Amino acid sequence: MAVAEVDPLRDEGRDYAARLSAAGVTTELVQVPGAVHGFDLLFPQARISERNLTDQTRALRDALHHP
């Protein structure tokens, strides 16, 4: 799960990730430095957005292929 550093919903995202983890759900939380809410949709070609998409895709692929 990724949260943007400069996002009014950042704390809610952190709390949600903590609750998932406490419930036994394997959870990884990443705070994207300097990112604003919706950065990946507003600026999809930005390096930070492309890196975030790559990281999330890798994490999902790894989770789905984990025995």
C-alpha cells in the first residue's frame, strides 16, 4: 500500500495499513516522499509515478506467486 507524503488522507492510509497488519493481513506500507494526493493519476509519466507503479506491480506479483 502506498500513501503520498503530502496527502490529506495520508494518516488514514497509514491507519488502514496498520489495521490490516493487526488483523493478520500481510501488508507493506510505503510513503512516497514529496508526492501529493493523486500524483500517479495527475502525472502518470513522472518518474515518481512510474517508479510507484513498478514497485506496486512487483509487490502484487510477488504476493500472488508466494506459496
